Amino acid sequence: MDIREIQNLIKFVAKSGATEVKLEMDDFKITIKTTAEGTEPTTTFVQHVPVTNALPQAAAPQPVAPTAPAPATESASDDSKYITIKSPMIGTFYRKPAPDKPVFVEVGSSIGKGDVVCVIEAMKLFNEIESEVSGKIVKILVDDSSPVEFDQPLFLVDPS
């Protein structure tokens, strides 16, 4: 809303005889107060309201991530014989190509080099993540629809 629209709104309210009008939009609030004719001029308050973004939602799952590596470090000696498929980007991890489709891989699935193992959504783009190794999926390290970081381990693969 520009200044001319605000001025026209003030004139309209003054002519209508209303004593107070409040207008709330997504990014601002306007309150126009008038009094009886001849006593006081019209008063206008414009208040900008900050638009909230998704940062608090993205920050909430993050405390879960530090607890996941703790068990992995305890069993590091067991996992040393496995190859880790890591996330090549930041985004949201999905095990299925669509909600109504089956998952790409399960624990125990055999995969070949170039097979799609998951999808990572980044900025509304769905990127298929292909395996760089052949083997058998031993462990899935990330829950479906979870945020992932760059280079975060996603799967453990037994290459034998």
C-alpha cells in the first residue's frame, strides 16, 4: 500500500463519519482514528509487522541431529567395514519418489552403482541421489522427511 492509497483511505474515513478504522494486511497494520468535526485532526498509525519465516521450524529438528551420531561413534568399529553414502547437499531427505510410491531401498536391498537410493529436496527441486557403490544396504541412518546437511551420512552399504 503506497502513500496515496493511505491518504485516500484517510479521506474516505473522515467523510464516512466513522471514528476508528483498523486495517490489517500481511505485512502492516493501519489504524485511523477521527473525532467529531472541528475538535481534532485525523490521526494515522502505520505499524509494519515482520513476516515470520520458516527458520524456527528448521531449527527445531536440529537438536535431534547431534544425538544420532553418538550411537554411530560407539559402533564405529562395527561400521568401519561398510561404505557410507553421504548427502551431496542440504535439503529434506525422502525415501520415496512420491507419497503414494514405494521406497527406493530397504535394509537388505541390493544396489548397483548408479541406482537411485533416495531423493533430497532443495529449494522445491527434487534431486535423485544415486549410489556410487554396489552392495547391500545395511543401515538407513536418516528418517524419512528429515532435514539433512551436506556430507551427512545417509546409508551404510556392505560392498561384499
